[in-house]
Amino acid sequence: MIKDTKAVLKSILASISQINYVEPGDIPNIDLYMDQVTTFMDEHLRSSKRYEDDKVLTKTMINNYAKNNLLPPPVKKKYSKEHVLVMIFIYYFKNILSIKDIETLLTPITDKYFNGGGMDMTYIYNEVLELEKSRISIVSKDIAKSFNEAAKCFTDAPEEDQDYLQLFAFICSLSFDIYVKKLLMQKLIDGFDTAENSKDKKKK
């Protein structure tokens, strides 16, 4: 599979292990203007960009998030540390979930913890961050397994086509994983949304 299978796999796994995380301590404790927020996000999530001129976050995006109730409104045009943490969640969710799903998922969090005491947005973010870090090794092993399984496909195809076909099989395998997990996320959010609507009806 591909000219140098081990080199390609090593490169893939290295990129996973080098994923940059925004640590809560990296976020300024002072409120930021929108330009400062976009600069901060661009600097700290640079490694996640596919192309150098891609924008991690723009003013239009931030305004749309507030308009769609994903983000609490700024105070005097300034955004707090809690705002930045919510924006980081949105950044990762937006490539997988719809705006409506993100709103359903985040609204209970922002309603209860955005201006909370001990269990605030920093606490929520830290818990999720540690969980994600603990998954790196598991995800890396799973990807390596999928890569090696794909290398066993198309062994009876013409030799000049094998590299591409095996790479195609590997991408299809990754795509299937994403598809299944996205379906699961949607089912969980739909169930959560139904439960919340039932609570609201009982209150009325």
C-alpha cells in the first residue's frame, strides 16, 4: 500500500499525537474584543487548518453564532473566557453537526454553567479535554489497524492500481467510522432534545 507504508502510517499517527489543544490557562482572563478573539483562535488552532489562508474564526461566524443562540451575547462588545471556551466547542462541532444540533447540545451547558460558580465553563472544558487526551492512544491504534486492513485489500488488482485502490479503501473505512459515529451523535441529540421538550411541556 503506497510506496512506503510504514512511513505513511508513521506520518499519520504523528499528526494525531501532535494535535494542538487550547488549554484553559492559555485563554486570557481579561475580556476580549472580537478582533482579539479571532486572532487568539487563529494562533492557537493554526495546526487544525487545512490550508494556510483558512480562517479558524471570523467576525461573521461569531455574529452568526450569537444570532443562532449558540453563543451568549457579548458584554459591551467584549467576550469573556467563557465565550472563548464555547467558541472552541462550536469550532469542533460545526464540521460534524448542524447548527440546530449544536444549539440543542450547548444550550443546557451555557444556561447552567456559563456564569456558574465552582462548576463553570472552565470545569466543563477541562473534563472534556482530559477525556479527549485519554483517547489519543486508542484512536491511533484503531487508525493503524484500519490502515493495515486496507493494505490487504485489492491484492488481486493490477499492480499499478493497488496503491490508489488501497488508499481509497482506507479512506472509505475512515468515512464509515465517521458516518456511524455521526448517526450515533444525532440519535443521542434527538433523544436529548425530546426529553428536554417533555420537561418544558410538564412545566407549562
